Amino acid sequence: MSKILVADDSRVMRQIVVRTLRQAGYGGHDIVEAENGRDCLEKALAEKPDLILSDWNMPEMNGIDCLAALRGSGSTIPFGFVTSEGSEDMRARAKSTGALFLIAKPFTAETFQEHLAGLI
């Protein structure tokens, strides 16, 4: 069974992401939650998930710094952003840091299917 790490400082938003994952057909996967970027980094290194879905703006460590730290540690875990903003600058920064995609809120199960197809 694949493991998906969902990082967002909003508990409600984590629940929405998890529900949308289920609706998109990923309900059989083991879901691990993180409440900020530092928590995400620690859990990613300890739990070795198959995919990370992270918010961008979080306390303690933001999503892009978490991704940079993961890549700096040699981790190649597939990483994507699910965030409230999706400017071209953010998309370019996400891609250059190693993110596979940036999904802007609001999102649908179809959006998840489109971006996660073939990843897990």
C-alpha cells in the first residue's frame, strides 16, 4: 500500500485534501498528516511516503523550504503543492525546486486524478 503525506497548517484543509484524495480513488492509501513544514520534513524522512502533498504557506517552515530541505537531503519523494495561490512565479519556483505540480485551491477530485496519475 502506498503512503501519502498531507501537510497543511489547517486541520480542516487537511481533511478536505484527504476527502478529495478518497473521491479521486486514492482512499486505499495510507494517509499521514503534518501540521507544518518542519513536521512534514521530519515525517517525510522518517516515514518515507510515496507522495507528499503540501501547502505553501505554513508556520515554522513553509512548503518550498521543506521541499528544498528534502531535495538537499537527497530525497526524491514525489512532491506537489496544494495551495491557495498559483501565480506563475510560484509555479516556476515550485518546479525549479523539484515539485512535480502545483494545484491551486479550489480543486476537485478530477484535478487530483489528472496530477497524480502514474505517480502512486
